[in-house]
Amino acid sequence: MKIAIGGDHAGFQYKAKLVRYLIKVGYEVIDKGSFSDASVDYPDFAHSVAIAVETHVADFGIVICGSGNGVCMSVNKHAGVRGALCWNVALGELARMHNDANVLCIPARFVSYQMAKNIAKAFLSTTFEGGRHKKRVNKI
């Protein structure tokens, strides 16, 4: 499974650690940057991840910024991309189960790295339930 990942300066440290973790557990990772904690514009990295998901270069995406809101707003501008802002494991699971989210948006300034890792793990291992949820997702 291919995961595109990106974030701004506020998400850089978590992104770097998540890249190492995801590779270690067997995912193919496409790192879209940023590559330092120097100030950058979050939409540049969020759009790059969203394009990878939108064009099926990646199966899923993960984007990280300080609040998670900016990257979430950015990825959701792309057709077929359903970004979900998640700050706990239950939200990560529900975003996949009920909303068929394909991009996880993490608020680095509001969760610990361990929580971010646990959310990503849950998000990537949870499947979409379909059924009554499919009709709703199709309306998005």
C-alpha cells in the first residue's frame, strides 16, 4: 500500500517520525515534504499529497500542520479526496468506517506524537463499511 505524506514546518517532526514508522511496518511512502522545520506554506504540501491520492499514485494520504485545519481544507479541494481531521483513534477509525476518508489530517500542536502514530495506525488498518454509508459518501 502506498501512502503519500506531507506537512508544513509545524508538522515536520511528526511527519519525519511517521515516515520512518510507516516504512518499518511495510508501507511504501511517498514523502511530499517539507524537509525541515523552516517556515513554509501548508497548502503547497497538502495539495501535493492530495494530487497523489486524486490520481491514484497513492492509496492514502497523511497531512500534518499545527491545527490540522489548513491542510484539511486544502486536501478537500480535490475531486475524490476526503480528508478527515482526527485528534484521537476513534475519529480515525470512524473517518474510514463511515466516511471512506482517504487522507488523514493530523493537528500536530494538539496531539502527542504517540497519539498521531496511533491515529495513523488505526486509520490505515480500518476498512470502509459501505452499506448505508456508501450512499452518503456518494453524495459528498
